[in-house]
Amino acid sequence: MTAAPNPSLRERKKRRTRQALIDTALELFTRRGFGGVTLDELCEEVEVSKRTFFRTFTSKEDVAMAPDQDLWRAFLEQLETAEPDGLPVVELGRDALLAALERMDDEGWARRMLLSRRLAERTPSMGAHGLQFCEATTQRALEILHRRFGLGAPGDLRPRLAVDMLVAALHGALAGWVARAEEADGAGRAEPPAAGELADRLREAVAALPGGLALTVGQPAERG
């Protein structure tokens, strides 16, 4: 397998600027609130122009959600090269998402992801941006499944449902992962849970999907 060429000096500089914008934005938004930081203030802090900012991000919401979006973009890249081997679509997607998590090898990614998720919980505009990105990612995944594997004939809801279940599994895994971080904060432990723990939670969430679909509701419990 041919090794990927080393990035050019210009590309490395672009990556450093992008990372500086993400790190600084998450720090400022966490400390002062999302609405308490203007785009001008963010650009001044990183010492870049707004024109440079808009070459990389579309909005404050976009830069604040970069860790989450980077994971899903890596997922789509993995899906483009995935070998199906007769796997159900949910398991194929799970493996692609686990491979994407392995690519989040920067030790700071888990911390950035945690800060981003916390901000999203209390920032409605980030929630709306996340929904739009999620739908765009879902459509892209469906396009890949159709183009590569012939899935998704008109009227066939199964591919869409499979991708939606994968998204739901990750959301469930993230909720537990963030809760674990909150517990660690409460106990005075500064380090956030690692990406590897999120991968374990994703495996558990996907494994729980069949049970969730088969879950039945009994008679309401009597109130005393």
C-alpha cells in the first residue's frame, strides 16, 4: 500500500490555522458563552482575518461543532472504502465509524469533542446546525450505499432506517460518554474519557439495537 504523500508547507499551515480556530473558539465559548464572543473577537484572538475564517468555516456554529463533524467526515471516507463481506448495513456503518474514531488519534480530540457537546446542549443554534449537518451526512451515506452496493431503490426505507439507527446509537454512546466526563469532573478528575471509551460505548449501543426494537410495553404500574 502506497504511503500518503507528506502535506505541503501551505497545507500544514492551513491545518494549524484551522486547529487554532477550533481550539480558541471552544475555549472562548466555554468561558464566556457562545453568544458572548463575536466572530471579530475570535479572529482577533487567533490573529487571522474574517476572510481566512470563512475559507474554512461557515459560521461560529460550524467551528464550534468541528470535532463532531470531523468524525462524521472520517466516517464517510471509511464508508467509501469499506468491504461489505455480507454484513448488515448497521454493522458495516459501525465498523466504518469505529475506524473513523481510531483516526481521531490527536489526544486533544476527546477534550474538544467534550467541550463541543457541552456547548451544543445549551446553545440552540448549534443544535439546529447539528441537525442540518446530520441530515446532509445521512444523505451522503445513503448515496455511497447506493453507488457502491446498489442499496436504496425508490421506496425502500431500509437503508435510511439503518443509517438512522447508527446515528441514534452514536448519540446514545455520546450521551453516556459525556455523563461519564461529568462524573469525572465531579470527582475532581480533570482528564476527559478517551476516544477508546467512546468506541466501546458505540459497540454496546449498536449491540443493543435489536433489543431496543423488540422492547415491549407491559401494563402500567399501579400508583400507590
